[in-house]
Amino acid sequence: MIQRSELVASQAGVFWLETDPDSGLNLIHTLAGSGEGSAPLLPDTLGVRSQVNGYGGGALCATSDRLFAIESSSQQIYVIFPETGRFSPVTDDASACYGGLVWDRHRERLLAVREDADGQQLVAIRQGKLETLHQGEDFYSAPAVSDSGRQLAWISWQLPDMPWVASVLWLAKVSDDGRLVDARPVMPFPSPTRACVQQPLFVGETLYVLSDHLGWWQPWQMDENGSWRCLDDTPEDQASAPWQLGESQHLPLPEGGWLRVRYRNGMAGLWWNSGRDASPQQLADSYIDFRCLTRQENRAYCIARSADRLDAVLSVATDTGQIHVLAGGETPFGEIALSSPEPFRLPDSEEQAVVVSGFYYPPVHSQPGQMDDAPLVMIAHGGPTAMISPVLNPQVQFLCHQGFAVAEVNYRGSSGFGRDFRLCLAGQWGVVDVQDIERAARHLVSEGKASGQAVFIQGRSSGGYTALMALVSSAYFTAGVSQFGVSDPERLRKMTHRFESGYLDWLLGSFEESPERWRERSPLRQAHRIQQPTAFFQGGQDAIVVPEQTQRMATAIRANGRESLVQVYPDEGHGFRKASNQADMLTRLAAFYRQFLQR
């Protein structure tokens, strides 16, 4: 299925990335000549993707007449001239990769995060020459230039933190020759706790940022004296966890107006204020996730997702709030019926004060009140510091068409529910996520939404770890599936990339101080406790969860005399991008589950 991401806009046009279902490459698309629909800008052999931090982001940047993009295989920056389609490399730096591209129009230079074997730097690139602007922090993101070009802001964080645990806003003056002067960290005040800040931007010389130091990612304005003023104290996150560079979910508009994304119960709303003393209004309410907010003159643009359509590129009139779909938004399966997501919340309990919620999908063609015999598939989202929204998911729809009910859970530790909920996972991975998913499954069964005789659990990446730990700790599930899931945290800790090198210690506690806890939370070391059948789907080129890790896990389960299917896709990495492989996996997945329905 086509996915759209990384949208930018300028006088040169509106550009975004679309995943090609055959090659899995992200291709640059732009508006067709008629102004309706889209067309690829470059040959289908030139993919665009950043590998900074392993998850990339900020791989596109537009100026008045040019486009800059990071080519997937070389990780070098290319300049592209949209009118002619001509392109050429800007950097020749085989030892590094780039991300978080931003254009500094005052000095005709490109700002970027550069990553090599020694770490990261904030750099500027002008006429092929590279200049380091700042270094010494472990990680950098989100450079932002003031309208005069005299100020630069950015975000950094240090190991072992992740950017949703603690990060710092930096501010510097920019000299006439482009050097940074008086670079300093700027802390929110008053700040009773460590903060996570993200997405700085300027309007004129006034700096805006999203910070969670009062419990939620909310928009703040910083004046010339360094005082912080909250612009919207709604107790809702107004940003998602910054796994990637280049995120944009708040956008000041002319005349004091703004566009912002607010998350509530796992769904996002796009909120608009014209700046004319009017009350905020929610726009595009048929969509439930919004990314990449950007503006060109009197129009704003974003990528929007919904429960029943493909990703859409939306245009928003900044003065009226009128929405126009520029590309995408198609109904992908024609007249084929879709299962509609139903939100649910787990009942309050004395043991658990926080509210856990999720989305339930009934089997297609089922009748209301007649679902108590449906097998149930529980899906653990990845991350694990991430969030599930009920956006169109072909895997979920496929299972529902095969007669399964499906449920996804925003377990404790998910983002989008405030800082305290997000930090619930510290030291508790493999415990609270497993508890919440099993509790959700039992609740749905008790509500007559599914049969308790066939309850399966599956997950991708870290969600695969949760699925395996559920099989380790509980006999409730009939079988489990790990899709390139973590099975050996100790091995992963030794070989993981810098970005997540402190993450596992945060999730499981210090390895040096609590080695016994790590053994207890290792699916591989606890494989003898798994009594249910399992299936593994693995990319042969996966550098994060290597194929050997999955094979060892499957072998350990077979040593118990239990079934364990392993399907390896040699041309895939950490996540399956090619449509043919995804289709094959779904077919095998349904067949694996179905064999246990008659037992």
C-alpha cells in the first residue's frame, strides 16, 4: 500500500515522498501539471531516505527554485531542479549520513545533522563546503533559523536519554560570516522536572517550541528576556514521540493564527485559529493523524491519515480553514467492505490508576452481538515508546476479512497520553505492556467481542518482544507471532546503534545493577517457559534484530517440543517494504493462526 511522508512546500512547488510498493523506495512526488493528483519527479531508481539515528527524517528541503534530498543508498545530499528534473550530488562524504535538512536563505546554505562513526554534528553546507556549527552533544535535531538570520535554535540530548525522556533547547546568535556566537542551552522556567522539547521555530525573532515540562507536549513562546509563556494549556499532547528528525506538528500563521495537532485517546485532531479573536476550530475531522505541517504564503499543507483511505496531502487556506485534497485520499479497495475501528477503554481498577485504551476491529461480515465465537488477534505496537492510531492498516483489514477480530492497545508507556503515562515503561518493559494487553484481551472477551478459546498475540520489532514475553509469562494466549521482534535484549544491547544504546537500560533497568532482571525479561533465556506455538517473520538484511537472533529463539522453542515457524525474506531489513513480501507474510500469518482454530 502506498504511504506518503516528508512533505515540504516552497515557491518551487509542493513535494512529498511516496513509497513505491514494488521496490520499497521512497520516491519524490509533486503536483501534476493540471494541479490535480501527483507525478514522480525523478527516476524510480532514485530513492530518498535518511539513515540518521537509524530512523531518519528531514530528508527533503525546498527553496524558492530548488529541492534538496538525501539519496537512500549513498546517504549523500542531492540538489534537484524541479523545472528541468536535473539533479546532482552536493556532498561527497562516504563516511557520513545526513538528516534534518533546513534551508538558511540568508546565507544560501543548507543546515543539517551529520552523523558518522564518531557521533553527530550540526553542520552547514554551502557551495559544496562543509562547516561544523556545533558539536559535543551526543545527538542533534531540528535546526531553526530566525527571520533575520541572526538567531539559530536547535535541540540536543545526551546518552543514555532518548529525546522523549530528556532533551534541551539551544539558542545561539549567528555572526555575519555564519558562525555561532554565545550558543547556550535554554531551560523552561519554572521547570519542576526534566523536560522533552521539540520542534523549535521562529516567527520573526520570536521563538516557539513544544515542551512537556508541565506534563504534556504543549506550545510555548519564549520572549527576548527568556521568559516562557504557554500558548495552549489543554491537557493533551500536541506532538508525537520524536523518533525521526524533521517532525512538524505546530505551525504559526499570519495575523497571529496557528495550526496545531492535538492527540486525544490515540487519535489526532487538526486545530486551526485564524488569529482574529475567534475560537479554535477542528478541521478535516474525517482524518485521525496529521504530520509534516508546512506553509507557503497563504496556504498550509500536511499529510493526513484516516481509517478508510490512503494517506492524503491536504492544503489548508490559512484565512478560512478550507481544506482541499491535493493528492491521495483514495479508497484503496474499491467496494470491499472494511472493518471499522471501535475505541475501547479498560475499566478502572484499584491496582491501576492510569487509563489504558485501544481500538477493536470486528470480523468483516459479522453481525452485531454474534462475535463471541470470533478468534481474537491482539497486536502490540512497536517502539515501544510509540502509539497506535486507527489509521488504515492492510494487515488488520486482511485478518478481519479472514474472520478474525483484531485489537490494538496503547499500553502504559505509549506516547500521546502525557509524560507520566509515557514514562510508565521505565524499568517495566515486558511487564506492564504484557499486563495491559492481556487485560485488554480478557475485557474484550468478557464483552462478547471475541471467543476466549482462540486468542493470539503478535507484534513488530519491540512489539514482537512484548508478544514473546506474553507467551513466557502467561498461558492465556493460544499462539504468538514475532515480526522481526527482539528476543535477546542482552545481545541487542551490545550491538545496537548509538541512538538506542541507552534505551534498553531505561526499559529494563541497568544491566550492571540488575543482570537477573535482564535474564528474567529475555525471551531467549526464558524460552523453556513458552508452551504455545510461535511463528517468526524476519528480514535477511535486518541489522537491528539480526536473523541469527530469531533462529536461536525458534531453536530454543523447538527444544521444548513446540512448533516454531520461521520465514525469512532475504531482501528485507528491519521492516518489510516490498508489497510482494508483505502479501506473502499475511497469507502465511493467517494460515498459521487458522490451524489452531479446530483444535
